[in-house]
Amino acid sequence: MARASAGARLHFGFCNLSLSHERLYGALGLGLAEPRVVVDAEPAGRVSVEAADGGDAPSTDSAVRDDVLGYARTAVDLLGVDGARVAVRESLPRHAGLGSGTQLAAATLAAIAVAHGEEPRVRERAPALGRGGRSGVGVATFEAGGVVLDAGHPTARFTTDRPADGEWTVPPVAARHDVPDDWRFLLVRPDADPGRNGNAEDDAMRTAIERAEPGLADRIGGIVTRRALPAVATGNAERFGAAVAEIGRLNGAWYADEQGGVYRPPVGDVVASLSASASVFGAGQSSWGPTVYGVTDAANADAAAAAGERALDEAGVAGSVAVVRAAEGGARLTD
């Protein structure tokens, strides 16, 4: 039996969506300690996905089980082994802006590989699993955690449509920094429809790229290099929060027509409320949402959690609030 366990990730935004620039995408994000995905696997004569002990774990969810079954079959083919018996002990909320697809795919591959005594080689094999087609943050945080800036893809290669699964490489890591121990991250997840995914996401991205104003990319690039990365390198949570919040706001301008505003409803109301709290140094929408993040620190964690509850109340929606640490390193693989 082997186990792969990996934390969620935050996606602060892309550096460029304009076809006028040399490289497309280039994502900034961060690995979280929790919530987590945990996948167990053992060698078997065929591929199967079983309910976890107790019967109420996420692997009993049909959508998760279908996803894992597909990932497991691909992993078995890639590894050249007969099969695997797989169980999902914990999973992330699907399409909530926390990287559930990439973390589940990578964890499934890694657990099966370790169970068979093979190297997972997640970065190399992720494209065959349909991961890393735009952002490389999920794969990079699975590998090593931290704040990650990926280098994006050559614009001439990707244009408005990504290549078919397996016909790309995961963007290389352009910069990575460990997250200071006293930083914390507020997660506010309104009860709202899932974020864009699948064909709907592809269509939205195609439209955004066709309309993308290139000047936004120049502004975002300056914030990333002169504000966000220096802030994490020097351990300044306040400046980091302000920088990633601005990056998210500018990204939202690219997607405004697709999601009904700079932030998708009701995220905008939650972000506005959090931004008024002195305990939250910057807030924004992770990926397509609906998860809202807030940057804070250990000294302000309780006040930030209270601000999250207040933000949901003011937005008139139910939801969940948590304050979590950044991941210490990448995924944990055990045999």
C-alpha cells in the first residue's frame, strides 16, 4: 500500500493573456497545507476505485470516483503496470478554485507509482493526465510547495486553444520561494456554483485571450517582479497581500465579460468586505472561484477568521471559513 497526500493551492492569476506578447499565461500561486487530497493505492490485476473505510469518504462521491478512475487508468498505462486498487481518503472541493483536479490527478499517479516501486515523474506525465495545460502552479506546488511563478507557454504554440492532452510540457518554474512560517491564509468559500471547468472554461479562456488588452500584462508583470516576489523574499505579508490582490483585480478585468464582473458573484461582495478589514492584508478570488483568499499572519488569524464570517453575512450567503498555513514542501509520499 502506498499513500500520496497533497495540499490545495491558491491561484492568484496569470501574467499575460494577450497574444501580442512572447509568452502566454505565466501563473502566480501558492501551496497550502490544507485542505488536502489523500489517495491510497496498491498493486492489483486491474484498475478499480473503492470506497474508503466508513463509506462516507469522498471516494464514495461518483464524480470524484469517475475522475480517479480515469486518472488511474492513464497512470497504469504510463507506468506499464497491470493495475491498481485505489481509494481516496480525502479530496478537495471540486471546481472551487483550490486546484482539485491537478492535485487529485498527481496524487493518484504518485500513489500508484510508489505502490509499484516506480518513480512518479509527475511533471513529465502530467500532460497525459490533462494537467498543466495553462497553469503550472498545481504541479509545482505538488512538487515543492511555496510561492510559485511559472514561465508560461510560448504564445505561438498555444494561441487561443491549448494543444490536445499530452502534447505540451508543464511550464517551468521561473521563481519559487518558501513561505514565512508566520504567514496565514484565510479561505472563505461561499455556497455558490462551481467555478468554470471543462469546455466552459476552455470557451471562456478563448474569449478572454481574443479580447485581452496587452497593457494589463505589462502592469501585472511589474507588480509581480517589483512587489509580490520581493515581498515574499523579504517576509513582508502586508506588501505581498496588497500585491496579489492587485494582480487578481487586474486579471479580473480580462474575465469581466465572462464571469459577470471583475469577480464572479457573490465573490465581489466578499472581497470588498475583507478588503475593509485591517487583519486582512489583501483579498481576491482564487482561479475561477468561488473560493476567496485573504493574506494574513498568525497574530491576526482570529480577527481574519471573524472578518471572513462577517463577509459572508454581509454578502448574504452561507459558506465556510478557515485560516490555514502554507504547505511545508510538496506532496507527502509514503510506502
